[in-house]
Amino acid sequence: MTWHLAESKLSEDSLASQVVILTGAAGGIGSAIARVLHSRGTRLIVADFDEGGLSKLASSIDPTGQQVVPVTYDANNPADADSVVSTCLARFGQVDHLVPAAAIFEDQPFATMSDSQWRMAELMGKEGGICKGRGGSMHLADRSVGIISESGIVGGGLPLATGCAFSAKVRGLDQVSLCFFGDGAVNQGTFHESLNMASLWKLPVIYLCENNGYAVTVSVSQTHGQPDIALRAAGFGMPGVKVDGQDLDAVFEATEMAVKRARAGIGPTLIVAGTYRFDEHNAGLAIPGEPYRSTEEIESYKRNRDPIVLYHSALLKRGVSEERLRGIDLGVIEAIKEAVQFGFDSPLPQIETLSDCMFNSPLIGHNNFIAGLERK
Ligand SMILES: Cc1ncc(C[n+]2csc(CCOP(=O)(O)OP(=O)(O)O)c2C)c(N)n1
Ligand SMILES: [Mg+2]
């Protein structure tokens, strides 16, 4: 069977007479849309791969089974798509709209916006940002450079990176997943689960721990039964590589080795880069009470272990001129100034655009959805 559904917008007043196939309906925003549509009298095929989730959704919003019909399907199987459409025709005699409740990463124009200005505006939560301000500093994604997403959850990136590596392996691609996290994430369950699975399945992933000695204010020695984080790799059957995180060449070499291992199908690597933060966990964060580290400690790192200063010296030794380095510094300062100004000048997102970027198709009834949020 071949079929084609013209792109069309659902209008509020015709919802009661429409028949909609809603894919990705079983969870999250998908089930919220199903409820909105059902409350408007729309007849629905709710489709997803999650059979249990779907039937729970359908029976909770329409116990009669007359208006909302669940159909399980696998998005990778064209025959399943056909059967979704034929079920809809058999049950309702028509198909008016296909509405994919797809997640934010699909088909968004993010990939074209990749300079520092777009990213700075994103950090400020502005409309001009790479995710139009919806990602902010904690959930920024930039597919043009392979950033799938950050996570505001400590240790949240580890399973995402492991899943990406699994995906690359299944698809037979030579992509390697690189995951950054802090010493604070190492005691999360996600660290152990991810490293174990990646080692078992020899996934192409590099776990790069930035060990700056503190999780906000709590030191590694206060919280880690084994403060030598690289040693933990042995428990998962993978190499644990300790590297001076203030030395750019050392980090590059360790990462390059790990990429080669990953591409050769040997499996994951844990790299632990010893580093230090000059500022607080968030720049300018006020820490009340007793200081958790001494001014001498901070000053000593600033004076002796600043990676930019160290690399400056390394480049001078390699014959790069002082003048060239000054030119690079000035260029970077200028680019940052421009990016900050771009961020300030960019408007805040408007509430009417709340659901933009979340759906492949225009979202039906989204104004009501937003009005509901405003009431709360
Ligand atoms: C699951 C979870 N627990 C607690 C927090 C609050 N939190 C934010 S950052 C942080 C410490 C993270 O430590 P580390 O990764 O070493 O980051 P650093 O302080 O060095 O920047 C905590 C506990 C969180 N975001 N997520
Ligand atoms: Mg830390």
C-alpha cells in the first residue's frame, strides 16, 4: 500500500470532525496531546512502539474504545506504518492528519547555527540561541558539532553517551561517543551502570572525568571510598588513564588513543583529567560559612597551573611568535565580547512559542495547552 497525507493544519473549530493518527503518543507530550485532542472530540489512532503505555493511555482517556484506538508499531518498519493507516481507515473510514509527537532533536534547524554567538545567546536563555533559548546552560544541544545534549542531572550524560555509542555500533558507523562529567558524577549509579554495559558490549565510548577535586564544595577525599578515580576502571574491565588536565597535549594524546581503541572495536576507556576550577561551581556563587578551600590553594593553581598560560609557553617553545599568540588572544576576547552583546540584544522567547521546536507538524490546540499552563 502507498499513501500520502498532505501537510495541513488542524483548526480549532473542525477538531470534532477530524480523524488524527498521533505517533509517539504513549508518553510525555504525546499523551498530553492525545488528551487535548480527545477532549475536543477528535477521533484518534494513538500509535507508538510501547504497547503497555499505549493501552493504558487509550483506556484512561476513552474507556469505551470508540474514539481512541491504540496501534503498536515500529517506526523502522514500513509495513507497520501501512497497518497503522489501514487500521485507521477500517475503524473510522478516513484519515485527516498525521501528527508526530516527535521530540525536540528531530528536524530542527539547529544544525546551521554553530558560532559562539548562537551558543552565548543560548546560555542566556534567549530566542537567538542555538536551541532558541529552550536548552539554556544545562540542556544545550548543537548537532552541527555533535553535541547531542547536556544534562542538568549530575551523571545524567553517562547513559546518554552510552546509548549513542550503542547506536553507532548497531548502525556500523565509526562514530565515537565522548562524555564529560565531574568527580561528583562518579558516585552516581549511572556511572557504574554505563561503564559496565559499555565494557560488556565493547561500545565506542570515552568517559572523560574532569576531576577538579570538588563537587560544588565537597572534596573528593570526603566522598570517594577510592579517591583515585582512574582505578575504578579496573572494576569494569577497561583502562583507566590518568592525565594532567591542565596540559592540552596530554589530554589530546590520551583522547586520541581512546578514540583509536573505540574505532578498533576494543571498547571504552575511562580518562580522568586532573584539573581545577578558579571560580565557584557557578561563577559568582556565594558560599556561606567556613571556606571549603584556602585562598592559597586557589592562587597557587592560578599562578602555576592555568592551562592557557601553560599552553602559551608550550607554543612559544615550539617557535610560535609572541605576536601571533597576542593576536589570537585579542581575537578570542573580541569574539567573546561580540557573543555576549549578541546574547544581550537577543529577545526572550515568547510564551506563545512554547511548543515551537517540539513537533514536526504544527501542534493542534497548543494555545489551549499554553493557556492551561498559564492558569496553573
Ligand atoms: C542527580 C543530581 N543530584 C544533585 C544535583 C545538584 N548538583 C549540581 S552540581 C553538583 C555537584 C557536581 O559535582 P562535579 O560534577 O564534580 O561538578 P563541579 O562542582 O566540579 O563543577 C550537585 C550535587 C544535581 N544537579 N543532580
Ligand atoms: Mg568537580
